[in-house]
Amino acid sequence: MEVIVVDREKCTQCHTCVLWCGIEIGSLAKELNQAIHEEPQPVPRVHVEGNNFPLHCRHCEVAPCIDACPNGSMRRDPKTGLVYVHEPTCIACWMCVMVCPFGIVAPSSSHHVAIKCDRCRNMEYPICVEVCPTNALKLQVTRKGLPEGESHYVQYSKGLEGF
Amino acid sequence: MEFVHKKTADSAVESFLPKAAEQGVALVWDRYEGSLPQCGFCETGLNCRDCLQGPCISHPFRDQNKVGVCGKDKDILGVHSFLRLVLHGAMAYFDQLADFAEGVMSGEISPKDKGGSDKVLKDIQALLSNGTAAVMKEFPKGLVDGWRAKGVSPEGIARDLFKVSQKLDGGTSGVEDTLLWAFKAALSGCVAQVLQGRLKLAVFGDGPPKALEVNLGVLQGGVPTILLCGHFSPILKQGIAEAAKGKNMGVMGLCTDPLVPPHIFPPVTNYGSQEIPIMTGAVDLIVAGDQCVNPSLAGLAKQWNVGLVQTEVLNRGGDLKGSARKIVAQVQKAFDGRRKVTRDIPAIKESALMGFSAKGLDMKKIAQAVKGKKIKGLALLAGCNNVKFTQDLEIVSLARELLKRDVFCVSEGCASISLAKYGLLNPQNRESSCGKGLSDLLSSLGKDLPPVVDLGSCENGAVTEFLLAMGKLPQELPLVACFPEANRTKAVARAAWTVAMGVPTYFWPFLPVTGSPKTTEALGDFCQKTFGAKFNVITEKMEPAEKADLILKNLGRG
């Protein structure tokens, strides 16, 4: 599976990933000048919090959100392993919100669905990785659930120690 | 995401792009592509760096971070973003004016019309101290009374610039109030530009429009060549031309006023391709100001072993004439040292007739043609190039559309150079470029009028003088201003005062105010209510024909 990894040294907290996620994924218009005035307000799937760490869905191998969903709206793409919300059937019960250990799933009262990062599964490349001006975000193939490659990239569990 | 577009419509410039790639030379287009995607907060004016508690953003997609640390919300951020640009632009005109006036006052040059020059100098003092420049009396009374009532007419730089600059520091002014302060700064810039034009006329004298050639083909190759780049004192420019006289050397211009009577500095290219002349190898020395000069020129000049003289330095030392003589001696030396450098000059140039003025045009005939509906209206074309668009394509295509549809087009500054490169300032192309009504009007105005009438560089106020000479309030005329490829802050200030004069203005690319619905709306409806014209901020992508449709619709409003 390919996941997004974060280099905390490079993240400047510029929020470019949040902005573009809101435009490309969250908005109907898909265009900056219209998206920023859209109602209900588009919801970005990535959040830049303290400690220079853009939070993305981890697409956990044992995903509590899938288990908690009462009607099978939280699903895993069998091909890519990515976890996503099937919005037409989501009943906005927020079970997934409660069980996510990372606080990734956002309850959207205005959209009446649970909103989370699906790693741009229908796009060639995740938008946040594409727009990150410092290359702090990178797409990497995982082996046994952990990303390969340079050790300075934050791995799942380590990256969250500071929270 | 697809960011890349065709880089330039100018084939002379285009021929250098593969060469630059081969040599690993990064040009403006490479740097632009490298900067993509540009910061969306900055692009929409939702950011602020005016103090050290920030930088702040107003986040469009989150419930937190909606307001800056000091409390600026998205609307104040948006209007401040506009104010910052206008203020910077207005000051640029004061900078040019101050340089020139200082040279004249210190006796560096003996003006052709000493009495006239003294009168203008006195007026400049009045503009700087309390805004009571006599030239304001030449503006239509209705217009000036309106400005006074709103408090936006010039009151001296302490209020027009210093006070305006502090609006960015804080205070509780709302969007519309802040916007009026921005227009105040812009209008004082307008008067500064008009006075600079008047001083130029008094010092160097008036003359008929000049025939000249533009584009890279004007470079000669075999002779020492000085390139005057950007805006700096015309007295220095004249000094260089005088010192070079009879010495078999070329003195060319780039993003500078090409006409300082009796001298002509043929424009080698325009803003977007500012780096290319160095790559021809045919430039031996660059004399560069600050305004409109890309910092990248320093690196390129070094790479091509081209001398670089900065005009805006701390310790100027000596007189301008002495500096001019030194520059001319330096270029001869530079040329001798660069004999081995290959000269690669594309044989592309175009003739143009430039430097018209309201005085030299039969304004009555133009007014009659407007009244008799022989032409659809008048368009002012301004602005330079912007790397966000294919160089020259927007302005030239729009001008061609407008000419075909019988719109009388006047242009100024770098916009004129763009149009000149494609023959739109060449009288020979009048019949083929213009609709019948316009063509008839132009030929009745004189036998050698080009399709687009150039009113001179942005170092003089000929466009404002043209508007004043129309004899009516601009808002009563079918008149629009278009900035199809705007770039510098000067263009924003210029567009702002054009709106304040009652001329509906179209501006591309969109200004960094779109994050604030109130500011965007105020630039439209509030300006319409206050000045009788809208400052149109357009975010949609439009083809030149669509733009022309939009402009014609506006011209037909009356």
C-alpha cells in the first residue's frame, strides 16, 4: 500500500496542503476563488496541527472505524487497501469519529457525513503531496504496515508521540 | 493539475528558450513554474505580514484561524492587500518625479522652457506639501469636487502616503473607508505622474510623434551597446545619449521611456522577456534603475560578462553628466573585452510611431466620432507583461479584437511596446487591423496614424491629459481601461486612479482581494456609486474575444 509520510523537519506549517485539499477534494467548484466562498464551507481532509505535523488518515490495517460503522459505510478499497467513507449511506452517527485513535475522522454537521482522507484514491496522486512547497509530504510504499526508505521520515507511531 | 502554458507569443523571444534550456539558464518562466502552486492565502489576500506577531492567515476552510492575531478579518485582510499594492505603486510615481525634479533643481540641465519648468517645480512642491497643485484646476470641476467631498483629493504626502501607510498598521476603519484611503494615495500618484510629464515637456521640449523600431532586431552587434533598463532620471539618460553622440555606439532602452527629446532609445523588448537581450550577447553594459528591473539581471549579466551600472545607489557622488561620461567610457572598454562573445541577434523588428499627445490630436473629431457613433468607444490599454499569461498574447489579441470592432485604442508604457512588436503601432497596418469606422476616423486625424495610438511611456501623464482633453467627464463617455497583463504595483495604482476618474477598468490577473467578498464587491458597486466606474476584478478564465465582448457591452452602457 502507498501511504503519505511526513518529514517534520521540512514542514513549515504553511497550510498549503489544507487549502488545496479543501479546494480539490472538499469543494464542489474545484477552483480556488469559488471554493473559498462556497456554502457549506468545504472541509479539508488533512489538518496541520502543532509540532509541524499534517495529520492524515493512517488507513490502519485493523481499522476501528470500519469495525464501528453500523451499516458498512466505512469501507476498505480491496485493491489499494485505502479506507474511505461511502457517503450515500453514511447516517452521520459519528461512531467512527469516536473510535478513531488519531482524531482524523471529522463529523460534518453541514454535510451530514463523516469526512476523512481517502488519500485521493480516485486521483493519480494525492493533492497534498503534489502541492507541498517543501516536499515535507511524500508518497511511499509500505511493507508490513510501515513506510520504507529514509529513516528521518516520521513513522506512524513515532510521529504522534508529541500529541 | 496542469500549470504550464505557452510562454511567449514573440518569436524573437521564443527562439531563445531552447538555447536557455540547453545552457541550463533559468529564465522567468522556469522560476514561475518552480513556484507553483503559489500560496493560495497570498493569492486571495487572506494573509498578512504587517507585524511580527504573524504571519497570519484567515483560513477559508476551518472554523479556527478566521481572524489574524490583531483581529484583521478576511475583509480587512483583503482591503489591506489592495491598499498595500496601491500605496507601493503610488510611491513609485513620486520616486520618479523626485529624481527628475531634483536633477532639474540642482541645475544639472538647462530646461528648454525655463519659465515653464519653474512653474512645474513650484507645483511639485505644492503637491508634496499640501496637495494644492495648480494642475488640479485643469481637472474637470465635477470630478475634483466629488473627490474633495469624499476626502480623496490630494492633500500632500503626509496625508496621501504616510497616513495611508499607517492604515496597514491598525485602526478600526472598515472596508469602504480603507478603500477610499487607497484611492487617495492613487490620485496623488496620478497628479505626480501628470507633473512629471509636464516637467519633461518643459525641460526637453515637445515634438511630433517619433518613428522608431522595436524588438531584439534593433540590437546591432558590431558596436558597443548600452542598455538603459528600468526607470531612472531622464537627465542621466539624456547625458548618456549626449556623451555617446558621434561615437558609433548604440544606446537602447528596456522598460524605460524610449523618448527623451531629441533622443530615441529603441526598445529591445518588453518586461516579460527582460532577460533575453543579455542572451543575444549584443549588450555590453546595462545601466539599471530599480523600478521594473528584474533582480535576475545581475546574475545573467555576470554570466555573459556584461557590465552593470546601478543608478540608484547610496553615495551618488559627482554630477549626472559626469556619470554619463563615465558610463560611455566604460561601455567602450566592456565592448573591447567582449569581442569573443558570440552575437546572436534575431532579425526580428517592427516599425512603430510612438509618442502622440492630446495636443497633437484633433480631440474634437474624436469626440464627434463618439457622438455620431462612428466608433463604438475608446479603450485605454495599459499594463506590461505577467508570467501568468503567455507573453503579449492577451493584450495583443484583445487589442486586435477591439480594433476590428471599431474601438479607438490608446496605449501607454510597456503595453505600447507589446503592441508595437506586433505592428499595431505601425501606420501601415491601419487598414488591415481596424474596422471601417475606426479606420475612417484615424485617417481623418492624420495620414500616418497607427491602429493603436501610443501616448508615451508611464513616465508621463499623457493618458490623463488625454482624458482631460476629452472635454467631458470620463464617466459620461463610452470609455474603458484594460490592463490585460498587469504586473507591477504601479499598474494597480494606475488602475485605481483611472477608476477614481470615472473610467470602468478591467484588470487581469485578478487582484489579491478575492478572499474578501466585501472588498471585491466594494471595488465594483461601491466604486460605481462613489466614482461612477467599477474596478472589475475578474477571476474566470476568458478568451480574448470574450473579453472584447465584455468591454463592448460596457462601452454600450450609455
